[in-house]
Amino acid sequence: MRWLGLLVITLMAASEGFAQLPTFNLGRTPSADEIRAQDITVGPSGKELPPGRGTAKEGAAIFEKRCAHCHGVNGAAEGQFPSLSGAKARVVNYPFATTIWDFINSAMPRKVPDIGTREGTLTAAEVYSLTAFVLYRNNIVKEMDVLDATSLPKVKMPKRDPHLDKVAPR
């Protein structure tokens, strides 16, 4: 038991020494510009949406090339990746269409075999088009409806609570 106390005292003394090591600029407070660069969340009002536009028809080609390998043809995935259309699709439960745009923009596409693509590599126009495609596959918008920073926040989602419209915009 005596050795256990000695070990604890030794570890405590060592931790004091580690606290005095240089930090190499790790753990510093980020600047206001660095915080703004990372604040890419899009709220229900869509005021954070960038310029761009897209339709479901345009999104279908992008989806086939960049998304179908994980989410299945037309978004009706089976297995590991979530279904984006059909009976198992959860996107219809989102109260705001801007949430779908935000998720696609910040988190898709994930790693693509043999290409190495990573999230956040889609253009704003591609994200608008893919959002339109997902909404079209769920009978929320028409194939040729144009989604942009003005029209996307106005899309009425099936499970949207009308009381949410009275909430102050972000």
C-alpha cells in the first residue's frame, strides 16, 4: 500500500511539471474572424444562406454521381446509410427545409471510395440542387421548382408546426 501512495505523489508532481511546458499556441482563444468562419449554421429564416440556386432535375444528376453509392438510387437506401426518400425517410420530419440544406452543406458527401471526397466540398448551387432533389423525392416541391436563399425558407415541410412561424427568427 505504501508504494501506491508514493505513486500518487509522483504522478501529482509530474503533472505540475507538465503544466509548465510551452503550449505551442494550443488552446488559445480564437479571433472573432475565426469564429465567424466556422459559424456556418443556417437557421429557419435562411438569412445565412449563400447565393446560388438549384432544381430537383439538376440535383438528380449530382445525386447519382455523388450520393447514390451510399443513399441508393433516388435516395431509397437500405442498410447502413439513411434513406432520404420513401417510407423510411426521416427528412420529412424536419420542420424547416433549411435544416436539410444545412446538413448537406456541412456534412456531405462523406468519404467516397477511390476519390477521397470529404464533407463541405459541394458548391452552394449543388447543395440547393440536392436539397431540391431530396424534397422532390418526398413530394414536397416540384421537379422544376427553383430553390434559392429566398424560396428555400418558404418551403412548408409536412411536419412543420404552424406555431413555429411565430418564433422570432434567428
